[in-house]
Amino acid sequence: MAGKPIGGWKLPRDERARLLERFPPRYATPVADHVTFKPGPGNASPPKTDHCVLVGRADDGEGVEAMVVAIHGSTDRPDGSTWHITWSLDPGRKAKESNDVIAASGWKPVEGEIRIPLEWSVWHPG
């Protein structure tokens, strides 16, 4: 049975492929397909945007890799976590662990300003 719907922005397929080539996944399963929106306190609405900017990378060295992104110049998600794209995972690891990795270890900036087009979407987790 599918879980509660998730809202966020999907990366266009061609953009995803280009980014995975530029930043090869460190772990066995590439994800690199969306930025999740979580409203947090006050049920904030999602910001209206058609892109984000890739600003950093987080990696716990144990199977979770994420790219940190900025929306409207901020990496702060309304729920108190950090805007990101789960990049790659080892078996047994979950995309939702990216939040914990970023909170625990922080992230390192990437060189250059990399603009990523986004498309708003709602999907049901498997």
C-alpha cells in the first residue's frame, strides 16, 4: 500500500542524467530525482520556484550521499531541515536518512553555481 502523498520538485530526466554524469554517485543506488517539501510549523506553503541551486555535498562515508540545494537563496527548509537531493545510497539505507546525515555532519560547498530546473509534483512513496 502506498504511503501518504509527498510534494516536492522533480528533476527533469535529461537534467538528472547530466548531473549524475557531472557528479558520479558514490554509492550503489543513484537516487538524484527530487527535492522534498515538508511544511513544518504553521503548515508553510511550498515556495513558488522552477529551479534550485546546488551549493554543497554531504556524505556520511557509510552509504548516504546528498546534494544540498538552495531555493530562493536559502538552504533552510520550512520544517527546520535542509533543502537537499538524496544523491546515492548503499543497500539498506533510506533516502530519508539524508536529513540526519546533513544535520549530524554538515555539508561541504561545491564549486560554482549550478542551477537545476525543477518541476512541482506530488507522488506516493512505494
